[in-house]
Amino acid sequence: MVYNNRYGETHGTIDFSVAYADKGANQLRQQRIREGLGLSDAASVTLAWRDSLTGLNYLRRTKDLAERGLTLDLHAYQCHVFLDWRELYSTAEQPWDRLSDQLNGQGVANLEDALVNLELQPAHDALRAQLEPGLVRLFADLAEHPRALAAGTDTETEAKRTEFFETAWARCESFLRLGQKAYLALGGNEASGAKPANPALLRAAFRERLRAAMRIPAVEALFPAPWTVAARRMLPSPSPQLTATAMWGPVLGWCVLELLAESIDTTNPERVALDLFDRLRLREPFAQAFTALGFEARSMACRCPRQSWAAYRGRCRQAARRAGRSHGGLGWTSCAFACLVARSGCSLADWGT
Amino acid sequence: MWLDPDVRWLTGVHEAEDHAYLVRELYEELLWWLIMPSLLRLAGEAAPSRTAVETMSRTIEDALTTAEAVGYRVDLLLGPASPEGANEEDARKVEPLPD
């Protein structure tokens, strides 16, 4: 048990015990933490324990703990009750040592869950890189440029377009490779048994998809009536209701998610897209990317005018907990929008069920 | 889908007098977003079909009309066999959403 009994932060390391009398040798002795806990010397062993007050689990390489002790930072009157100390042996399937390094002392609610997140991290990083604001801004600039789609009309625009496609494709290919790998590792294709397509062969499909996306504003003219304000808040339009990056980011997000789904199963990409979203836990990286694109700037007052945002968010959190989900500290607009990206393939008919 | 917390939040689902209601404007935003994949496929065609565009437009209009007909009550949108005891007159107004 560790307790900071004062109004102020504190920092310290537990390594040596208080002295106790060794009556046989007639002298005072101290024990180091490695002796007290009986820690293994093996480099691949990781020590896990749980704070019974918060329920959070912690990891530390036993070698580090044995050499340097347990270093802690405590807020005013903060208390820990560490229980369930156990040694975990790292394997290729369960790289507890890597997870310990990544957590760097941070506690997690569930270690097995954190291990899955660790395996998914490369795919998440690739997705965030795909939706990086600079790239989305370039996409938006090109899409909104009147001559961007007409090849060879403007050298500067052509060069920008080529640069954008090359960068976007490099990032997309990386996401496809990592996404496929993670999906297969998590047993995503067990039911269908489909063999994913080689991402390198999808370059042309990606390019075509982006070019099609850039034509969406032009399609508005084909509609019997101009798009409503609601439509222009959601889809790229010649007169959009949001910033360019906020409009084009989700479109780009959907393009890569759909391409990943198609690369895994061409027969039912909508179902696979939704499955990918859940299985690869894409909510968080999507939401983080959308937050970086400025989604939280949307006025909450206009979204829920008759009740306070805090109260509404509280109710939504409760609903989310009931559904067994956790949104962490991410904004709700971006979280919900991330969900929407995944649901894009759902037929409108699904709404009656 | 109406039980999904994200979907409920996005469509502004709220309780009033023991019934769940959606917000029309937010529902409309959602409907527009849901046609995005179809729109993307259409935009990829050399000559986008006006018929397909009109179908999309009608789909959204019909979905909004249906929602309006049931007074934006989510339980009635789920269908006449709703467990919340929708009255028969309201239930008859419910039409299936277009495919």
C-alpha cells in the first residue's frame, strides 16, 4: 500500500525495505524489492500487478524493477493498493515485455485487451497517417480545384495531383498490408475463408476511387434539386457547410476502409468493412484523426439545443457503457462520425430493423 | 441499429413522455451520409445516370416522409410490432424504408 498523506504531489522510488533486526547476526538488515517479491532474473519476465482501488493493471520488466526499484508519482492524498503480483513470460503471441515498454508505467483496465491494442498499433498508426491533416488538406485543395480532374491542363496542378496520389497511395498500401495482417491474425476471415488480394495490385483501384470522390461535388448538379443544408454538412459540395478538411477527411477514410474491405472479400465488402471496424478497433484511430481534422469545432449547442451538452454526453456515455464500449477521452462528434464511416456501407433498409 | 449509442446520438434520439424521438435535421444528415458509398460509385462512372441520382434523392425523401408520418418516434420507425405499444393508427402509417 502506498499513500501520499499531504496536500501536494510527491515522487519516489521503493527499492529498499526499512531495516529489521537480524538477531542471529546481531545487526540491522534491509531487503531490496527484488528479494522481497522473489523476482526472477530472466530478461523475458515481466511483472504484473493490480491496483485494487482503481482496478488498473500495471506491467514492469522484472529486470528493471530489480535494478531500479518501483518509481511512483502520487497526487495529493493519492493511494494505491497493489495486489495480485505475478510474473508473466513473454512469447511471440503474448509479448508482455513489449507491452510493458509501450505502457511505460501507465495502468490499463485489461492487460489482454491492451495486448490486442499493441498488435493493432501499426495498423492504427498507418490509418492516422492516411488521414493526416496535411494530406487531407491537399486532397481537399485538389478536389475543389476546378481543373484538378482534367489531365494535362495545368502543370502545377498536375504535379500537385501526382504528388498527392503518390503520397496517399504509399500510406494506403501500408494501411492495407497492416490491416489485412491484423485482420487475419484476429481470425477475421475464418467464416469466409477468402484470401486477401495483394495490396500492391490495388494501386489503380485506389486512384480511381479518389478520382471518383473528387467528382462528388459535381454530381450534385445531377440531383433534381440543390442539396439541402444537411446534405452539404455531410458531403463535399461546391458550397459546403464545414471546413474542407472536415468534409474530405471522412470521405478519404471511407475510401481506404472500403478498399481494405474489398481487398479481403470482394463479395461482401459492406459486411467486412463493419467487421473490420470492430475487429481492428478502428473507432479510436478514426476518431483521433477526425479530431485532428477539426471535428470538435462543431457547435454542440446546435446539435442538442434543448439540453446541456454535458448532461447529454453523460447519457450517451451510459448508453455506450451498456453497449460494452469505451470511448476514452475522445470527442463524441469524432467518435460517432468514425462509427458513421464504418456504417456507410449499410443499406438504408437496415434502419427499419 | 437504432439501439447503437452512436446512431442514437447522431440522430439526436431523446425521450419525451415515455417515447423515443429523433431529430429530423440530424436524421437527414445521417441519410445523406449513408448514400455516400452509392454516390462514390456513381461519381466513378463515365456518365453518371440521372435515374440513379433520382432514386437516391427519392430514397432520402421517402425516409424523411416516413419519419414525419410517425411523428419522428423511433419505436414506430422500428415497425408496427413495436413493444412500446404503438397505437394501431400510428402503426398503419409506418411504411418500410426503401431498399
